[in-house]
Amino acid sequence: MRPRIISLWRRVRRVPAYVLRLLAPRTNFAQTLTDSEREIMSRHAAHWGPYLERGEMVVFGPVLTDEDSYGLAVVEAEDEQALRDFAAQDPVVTTGTAAFEVGRLAAGHVRGA
């Protein structure tokens, strides 16, 4: 007899998750923002508000390492192209401040169901 948890897990509808990496113009970007870049980054954060409000944004923010910094977001989305189109309209992209690298999370778990 199978444990009940496995049969429930198979019935859970999984939404695809995407990883977005913000490719900054310099390695220490997060630590050395100019006033202009700070304003753009503020608009960037506000741009993603709808994903946060709907609970589709799993994580969003800067990552600091010993060598560099970059932005990271993990988003659950049914429509990859809609996500890519939305990212293309981000103020960091439209101003030429940064670019996104987008990948689909191939396996693993995003939050408990």
C-alpha cells in the first residue's frame, strides 16, 4: 500500500518556475549604485510588484558574493513568453542598465504544497 502523501503529491498541479538573473554592467553594481541607477533600480523593484502581489514571486533581490553581485528572481509562471515579455519591459532593460538571463527550473521543489 502506497503512503497517502505520495498519491496527494501526484495530484498537486505544479506551476513551472523560472530563474531570472540580472546581468549588471559591473561586478560591484549593487554596492556602487549611482543616484541615477538607484532610481532605475527603484522602478525595477516596483515593476515586479504584480508578481509579488499575486504570490508568484518566490524570491527577488540582489545576491552579493566575494567576487561580484547580481540580481536573482525565482518566479512561478504558466506562460514563459509572457514572463519574458514582462522582463523585457523592466526599466533596467529599457534604459540599457542591465539585462536578464532567463532559465526554467528543470527539477526540484519550489515551496511546500
